[in-house]
Amino acid sequence: MSDASFETRAHESEPQFGDYFALLKPRVMTLVVFTAFVGLLAAPVPLHPFVGFCAVLFIAVGGGASGALNMWYDADIDAKMRRTARRPIPAGKVTGEEALAIGLTLSAFSVIFLGLATNWLAAALLAFTIFFYVIIYTMWLKRLTPQNIVIGGAAGAFPPMIGWAAATGDISTASVLMFCLTFLWTPPHFWALALFVRMDYDNATVPMLTVTHGRRATRRHILAYTVLLAAFALGLGFTQVGGPIYLTVALVLNVLFVKGAVDIWRRDEAAAEADNYRAEKKFFKLSLLYLFAHFGAILVEAGLDRLGVWA
Amino acid sequence: MSLSKQHEIHQRRRGRNIGLGLVLVAFIAIIFGLTVVKVSRGDFQMQPQGVSDGN
């Protein structure tokens, strides 16, 4: 940084450490940390606790790096939407170049150190996740197709698979199904939100299913993905990470979730507006519990297994 | 432009510099910890030649 920047940056806009940290999307990172931790702990091969901690940290840093690259590329559309206008780049706190440099550096750092700490399959999966989120989703398909939520959800679904690979060095049915759990959960979760929150994606020319195909089609999509999700979520219960606790949680929550999706599908806009989108809001709240409880149940099963309760 | 110890730039960037310092300290601690774990588990031990290929 040159001396000139001392003078040109206004004092009030001097970027603080928190502004750089915000580039890593800390809220998204919590989901990454939690699901990667579950994937790592559910794996049948125990990892040294410190190596496990480092693995989750590097996966989180990789996720954060892709968030920074996403903010660098999407700065133009972030500035046009209320939800994202206060992000560090559109708010003028951090420059796009800084975000790009941080994103690229942390991407390389996280992949290399995950490989050195655990194995190169886990590192390759992390590298692919960053590539998928930044190139395939952010740069290519986000502004092109209303299925962008589905594609973005795939990137967010990799962490438990990476955690599993870090411990075992391989990919299994269980880890693929854990991927499917988050992948298939994202669209109904987000589209339910899109039904009751008026989003300004139009201003940013990002195609949203509610706008491009209408709200009736969005309701059909929510039901289709929810039914598919229920099948995969229950299927996961019959793999090595499942068990009676997971199956009970999955059965109860999937019955409730499918019922919620059917309720949304049966309603039209007039009925939804009449009760201020009650069913849609209820479904969205349930979706938050749904994902947390499924991965939480896997964690409990893994913990009990380690303690030899099921032996 | 002189940069004395009391220059206001230090005050302005204090939080950022402390944050970066803590990140660097954490990075050193992680590398040190990983090295200790890997060495104590024997991850870096060389395979004796001629044992694995059956010669």
C-alpha cells in the first residue's frame, strides 16, 4: 500500500479488521463449520483432535475465501440490493482488489494446508468447492438461470463430505447422502423465504424462480424438492452414520416438512396474502430446525458410537 | 510526511494491526501444533528401502 492511500482514504472509511472478516461471510461459515465437524466426527476413522480442529478450520477458511471471491465478483449487484448493500465492498470499506487478493490467498492457503494436515482427496474436494462456488455459480450460472439457488446450494453442501474425506481419505454412500441433505434442503428453504419476503433481485437482474416462472411454479418446486429431500434424508438413516435416534428425528421432521410443503403447494397467492404467508413462514422456520436437527442427530449417533453405547 | 510513533495513522489502524497480529500468532501456533502431532505420530518417518517391494 502506498503512502498516497494514507491521505486518500477518508478516516471514517478506514477499513477495520471486522470489515475484512465480513468478506468471509461469517454467518455462512457457521453452517460450514457445523456440517464439516459432523462429517468429520461421523466418519468411522478417528482423527487426532488437533488435526480434526485444523481440518474444520481450513474447510471454514476455504468457505470464507469463496465468500470473499463471491463478494469481489458480485459487488455490482450487491450494491443494488438492500440485503447486500452494506457488505464491505458496496459500502466502500474494502476495495474489490483487496477482496480478490484475500480470496485468492486464503483459497490457496486453505487447500494446501488441508492437504498437508489430512490428505489430498479432502484438499481436492475443498478446491473443487471453491471452484464450483466462484466459477460455476457466481461467475457463470447465478445471473443466467432461475435454478441458481439449486446450484449455489450444491457448493454449500460439500463441507460434510470434505470433513468425512479428511478423516477417511475416501468418499462413501454416507458422505454423498450428507451432501444431498444440504443440497436438496437449500431450494425449498430459500424459495419459501422468497415467497414471503419481497426481494429486489429484479433490480440486480438476477433471475429468481418466483419472478421468472411465477409463484405457482415456485410452490410446485418446493413440494418436488421436499419430497426428494425426504427420501434422501431417510435413506441416510440406513447408512453407517444412521441409527435409531437419527431415524426417529428424520421420520418426525420429514413428515412435518412434507406436510408443510403440501400446505404451501395447495395454497394460492390470495390465500397466502389473507393470512400474511403463515404457512410459508412456518415452513421456513421449520427448515432451519430441520437441517440443524438432522446433522445434530448424526452427531449424537457418532458420539454414542464412540462411547460404545450401541456396541 | 513523517511517521512518528504517535502518528494518528497508528491509532486509526490499531484494531486492524492487532487483529492481523493475532491471526499470525494463531497461524504459528497451528503450524507448530500440527508439526508436533505429525512428528509424534511418526507421519514423517521414512519407509526402510526394500521392505515394501518384497525384495
